[in-house]
Amino acid sequence: MRPLQHVRQLLSLGRRIRGKRALHGQREASVQKSGLPVLRFSLLAAGAGGLAYDGIVNDFTYCGASVRFVRSLKTAGLIAADYLRLDENDPEYETKVKLLHKKSAERLLETCLLNGGLYIKVGQGFAAINHILPVEYTSTLSLLQDRCLPTTQADVQKVFRKDFGQLPEEIYQEFDYQPVAAASLAQVFKAKLPSGEQVAVKVQYNDLQKRFISDLGTIIFLQDIVEFFFKDYNFGWILNDLRKNLVLELNFLQEGQNAERCARDMKKFSYIHVPKVHWSYTKTRVLTLEWMDGCKINDLKTIEKERLSLKDIDVKLFEAFAEQIFYTGFVHADPHPGNIFVRKNRKNGRADIILLDHGLYEELPENVRGPLCEFWEATVLRDENKMQAAAEKIGIGDYMRFAEVLFQQPIRNRGGRIRGKLTQEDIDHMQEIARNNFEHIMGTLKEMPRSMLFVVRNLNTVRAISHQHGDVVNRPRVMARYAQKCLYMQHKRRSPVQYIRWLSRRIFFEYCLFLSAFKLYLLDWYFNILYLVGRAPASARTVMREMMQPPEPGVLK
């Protein structure tokens, strides 16, 4: 009987164990069920606490960064999805892709405006390369020069309290909180010093320095995503290389020093003006400058109303930046139309040029400036041997592609000839080159010294201004003359022998230009005669007239 009793005892023990387990499971379920609201409340409390802390301590910097990141990621995703759905074999592909370019550009514009800061500056940079990007992008993104969103009066006061310990109205005799201009990094206000002098006060956006690094990281991350889907397009390395320069732009004390150095460099030009810095009213995020009236250099209506000559304006503009690029090496890297004003000189009635926004500059060393002068001269003269030799001094392998990057026009297919005015066919051809050879263009940019990147940006922006003016001046030739002059000026010890050598070189240079122009005139006469006797179509005359360059008003210097 004992084995049976053992079995009964084991069964009874099993039932008691199962009962205890069931009771324990019920208790655990009850605890878990009652713990869910507590967990939800804890998460909500933690989130609200983090949000409140970010708002009180950081003015919602990290929350704002998250919102901008998600917004940018959404825009990039929508644009990428739209392009991936395009079928290149579709008979209506050309029409559809133009519409998609416009739609995508408007999305980018809206995102840049909402995000502000660095996003606007990057958008302005893309708008400047209108010889490579489709016109739908460049024309839309060019609105970023005028449509930056203004900040509030409270934000302006926060900057002054932190930097000066006072409100603007306590520092200036008058301060108008209505901005006269809103840029990517700051706003400009009109004010009056206690002395009664009118000044322009540039005030940085309150949260910009806190958000700058995170925004730059976001933009580079999005560039990496674009590169993943579209292997040929990648500008992220440029942003990585220029990060240091962009951070320096946030320091308005540095901008003031840049402005004064630019004024010293431009002192030789009576028609170039840089606003004076009022250091007593300047801090890291507030810059007070002399007030100067004028109109934007692309305001053609006002320029015409003032009866100013576009040729005169363009020659002065080209020579001023040629002085920086080829001689001083201290180059304004952001000369878009919003940063260049024009006014009428009261004494001679001609144009004066006002250079603004000196936050972004690049130092071009002498060992790059010299070969660059030689390369520019050789390219205009179509001397490929000298082009190659000068390019090798800078470290460039493909000298012809380097020339196309610098001059922003097709050169290979016209035997190296440089035009002062591009036709629509030239622009379309450059965009086609960019699409089909983007990897090679990026390779050329990577070969260049990093100091050359901002020079290319300068040339791009000035070329765009010239194009808006109708290309009334042969910019490559004006700058070539100046480059050649700088080859002599760069000698620290200038002897009479060196001057004679330079003068001989200059006379030969002018002779080559004259001979080239004379040949074109002869061809023009020839085609005109053929047309009059019915042996050539009217299109031949049109082509020749497009090839003929108007005589630029640059003079032998």
C-alpha cells in the first residue's frame, strides 16, 4: 500500500503547486495591468520634463533641431521618391522632368525658409551655380536672397541683453525693430547713434550658434542619403571641408575685421566703398556699421532710373574682385546681389559700388595666385601648353576641365576659345556636361586647393550677375588683363628689366586679342556678303553675331 500512498501524496503536491502558480500568475497579471498607466504617466512626465528643460535652459534648441531634421528628411524622401518614379523612356519625359524640377525646387525653398539659418545659405549657394543646375531650381532658390523669414522683437532683445546687458533702445538714440533686410544668419535694422549718425545694425538670430553644428550635420547626412540613391551627385564633402569657414562667419567681430581689411585692400579704387565699423557698438552677435544708401546690383530698374551704365558697373565689379583673387588673395566668398549695392556718385555721376556682408572670406596663398594668373591669361590666349604648365603648378591634372570650371563655359568643343557672352546653346551644353560628367567635375574640384573652392563660388556668383546684366562686358578678358598686371605687381622687387619684360608680354597679349577679334570681324563680313548674294542662310549671320564680342571698356593698365 505504501507505493499507492506515495503516488497520492505526489498528485496532491502537484495540485497545490499548480494552484500556487496560478495564483502567482494572477497576481503578476494584476500588477502588470495596474502598472501600465504608471509607465505611460512616467514616459509622459519624462517627455514633458525634457521639453520643459530644453525650453527653459536651451530655448527649445534640441526640440527645434529634431523638428528641422524630420522636416528635411521628409522633403528629401518626397523628392527622391518622385524622381525614382520617373521613366526615362516615357515620350513625355522632358516635360514631366521639368515639372518635377519645379515642384522639387519649391519644396526645397519652403523647407529652407522654415528651417532658416544654414539651410538658407546652402540654398543660396546652389542658386548661384545656374550654369549646372536646371533653371527650375536656380530661379526658385534665388528667392532665398530676398525672402528670409524675420525674427521677433523679443528675440532681438534677447541677443542684446546677453551681449550688451541692455536693450537696443538703451544703447542707440533710435532703433527701428522693423528689419530693412533679413539674411540667412542675421537681420539688419536701421538705428541712430547718440551722435546722431545713421547706422545699420546687423543682429544674429538668437538661437543660430546653438543650432548651427546640428543643422550642418543634418545637411551633410541628407547629402549622404542623396548620394546613396543618386551615386553621381554629392556635395557633402564640400560642406565638410568648409565647415571651419562657415563657423567663423558666426563671429561678427571677425566680420568687422574682414570689412576693415577689405577696405584697406580696396583703397586704391575710389569707386569701391566698405561701410565703417563702429566697434563700441559691436559684439560677437551684433555688428554696427556705417549706413550707406544704394540699390542692389541686380535692380535694373533703379539703375536705369539713375542713368548708370551697366558696362561701367560691371568693369568696376570685375576689376575689384580680380584685385582680390589675383593680387591681395583675400577673397569675398559670398558676393551675391544682396551683398553688392550700387549708388550714383554725386561728383562725377558715375557708379559707386558698396561691398557688404564680409563674414565669409578665403585666403588664397601666393603660390596659388601666381599660377592662377598665368592660367587665366593662357586660357584667354588659347595657349594650351601654358595652360597645362600653370595647372600643374596648382596640382590640377585635367587643365581643360579646370578651365571650364573657372570660366563656367564649354571650351573643348570650340578649340579653347573664351566668350564674354554665353548663348542659350552654351548654357544648355554646360548643363548637359554637368549631367554626363558630374563625377569628373567633382574630381577636378577635389584636386583643387581647398582655398580655391570659395574662389569658384565667387566667380560663379559674379558670372551670374554679369548674365543678369546681359553680359555687356567681356568678363574673362577684363580679368585676364588684370591677372597679367598682377604677374608684375607680385614681384617684391620690381626692376626696370622686369617692367620691360612685363610690358612686352602685355603688348603681345593685346596683339593676340586684337588679332582674334579682327579675324572674327573678317568672318562676319564674309558671311554677310554670302548672305546678300544668296549663298548663306540668315542663321549664319546670327551665329557670327553671337560669336562677336562687344568691345569691353577695360583699358591698358
